[in-house]
Amino acid sequence: MAFDFLTADVEQQKQRTRYRARQCVAEQNGRHVKINDENYLNFSSNDYLGLNHHPEINLALLEGAQRFGTCASGSSLITGYSYAHQALENDICDWLNKANCLLFASGFSANNALMQALGHKSCQLYLDKLSHASLIDGALSSDAKVKRFLHNDMNQLQKFLTQCQQHSVDQVNATNNVIVSEGVFSMDGDQADVANLAKISQQHQALLYLDDAHSIGVIGESGEGSSSVADVDIVMATFGKSIATSGAFVACDNGLAEYLINFSRHYIYSTAISPALAWATKKSISIIQNEHWRREKIAELSQLLASKLTGNIPLLKNASSIHAIVIGDETATLNVCQKLRNKGIWLTAIRPPTVPNNSSRLRVTITASHEVKDINYLANCINEVIE
Ligand SMILES: *Cc1c(COP(=O)(O)O)cnc(C)c1O
């Protein structure tokens, strides 16, 4: 029969315990989530700074809707680019100390767009092995050669770049190299060695592209993310995580911005983001810059969790909001997750193909909305459930 694969492939997922279904969330904030009429402590939220439902951001959304409308009514190159977008872009440029900034409908779209734009046939893209799906898809659909280096393995990256340099000595045109990584990695919460990446990219005249989806707001004195660590050529970040709205930005120099405006199909053929939301995003960023206590609280509560878990719990420690407890087996991980759910704790089991085989894990996210007693309860429950 035609389209047999639709049901056959889903059936196969069920047999491999990889079937996925959605949960309809009735209410949530960075601390609680209500699902199927049950209340849970929420440890699976990307609202790291606890800014969702913030009254000032809500008010800015309303004001933005009244001044600029809920809809951009066009793509940025037609009549969709408004004062709300421009003001937001300017604030981001100041925040990250970049000359230019463009807004995209989502982080997925921005990564795709940039990998395709930088993936000219004269280019070689070097991606960290654990790069987000949107980076990999974008790179593979580009005209560039793509190489993936082992996660955070700076020696292998150096080796690849040196080989490429020797290769291009014989050619008339040098290869354009782009190094692609993430400020904070989504599954383990560990950081790239950004200072070293910047040094390597300078040595080889490569461009450094960082996906700061999980660093923006959380890392850096005023939440500016990876730009706080070193000079990064191109920074992409989503508004959908710590910034608590929706959409994404790419901050870069004027030359690349102009190229994108002229050639990026994702930018040209997509409606500009809602100007009301752009206005709300601008407010959110100003709160992020000023309210340092939100970042400090994440750090304090993360330390508390690490100190309360018993020694045998395999927690990956790091400076972000994301803390992984690697269990390994998929079924065992799902069982632990279910036991925690019975105790009123909602966190996510991350399984292949999102992570490599036999590295299924619990992903705990700590937000600025959590309280000390929440972390104590979480640690006690995990200690009890994992022996
Ligand atoms: C969430 C995420 C994205 C996608 O951003 P959206 O705005 O949700 O599309 C891109 N990269 C990484 C690393 C992410 O975690």
C-alpha cells in the first residue's frame, strides 16, 4: 500500500521503546507544571531565568500589540521590518558588542539559514559532534564540505584545519573555514572551550559560529552568553529559552548581515517575527541585563543539588542550568522517570537518537524560580529512586 512507512515506522519506534507522544500542559512556570490534572515540580523547563509570565514582559507585549500590531504583515524585505524589530536588534548589538543583528522566526530556522549561507561551495564547515539537529541539517544541505570533530576535542579540530591548510596550498583559492559549536550543549549542559575555539579560529583565519541557545541570559556578567568569554564572529541564540518569548537572532558583522539580507532564503521568504513579541523581547532582555540575582540563584541551587546527591549518582556538573544524570539503559531511565513522576517531579528522559546509544539520561533543569526546598526534595527523591 502507498505510504505504508507512516504506520510501519511508528510501530517500529514503539517496539524499540522510542515512541514519543505529546503531553498537553494545562499550566506551567519555571517551577510548577500541571498535566492531566496533576501538579508537579517542574525540572524540565527551558525558562531558565523564570521570566515566563513576568508582568513587565506581559505589559510590553500588550503595548507592542497596540503600537505595532500582533503581526508584521510581511517579510522583512517587503514591509515587515518595523521600529520594534530595529530597536530590539540595536539592543542586542549593544549587549553582545556586535555591529549587526538579524531576527529569525526560530533558532532552528536561523541555524539552517546560516549553515546554508556560510556553506558556499568554497567553504568547509567543522561542526562539534554534539551540534544541534538544525546545525547538522543546515550544514548537510549546503554546498560546503562538512566535517564533524569529536565533542570538544580541540586537538582533532586543529588536525582537521591543518590538513585542510596543507591541501589548499596547491589550490588557487584558499578554503573558507567555519568552526561551529555551542556555548552550552543542550543535553549535558557542558560548555565549549570558547576561548580556545576563538584562538584556533584566529590561527587558521576561520570564522567562529556559536549557537548560544542555552548560554544566552545564563552565562556572562549581564547574561550576554559566549561573547563574555572571547571574541566570537557570529552568535546565534533563540528567544524561546531564557529570554521567554519566541524567535531568534543572529549577531554578526555588517558584511555577513548584508549577505543574509540579499541571499538567505529563510530570511527573505519568511514573515518577520511578531512586532509585539519583538517589543516584549526587548523588555525581557533589559530585565536579564539588570537582574543578576537570577543567574546567581541558578548557580546556588545547582551547587545545592550536587551537594545533596549521594556519591554514586552520576551527575554531570557544570556552570549552566542543565544537569544530566546519565543512566545508560533506555528502559531503566524511563523507569526512574516514572518513579519520580509518582513523587510529583516532572523531568525528561532523554533517549536515542537525541543522545548516543546507551547514554539515556535524566535531564534536570534548574531555574531561577525554584526554591531551596524544591532542590532538597528533588535530591532526596533521586537518592531514593536510584540505588
Ligand atoms: C532550542 C535550540 C535551538 C532551536 O531554537 P528554537 O527557537 O526553539 O527553534 C537551536 N539550537 C539549540 C542548541 C537549541 O537547544
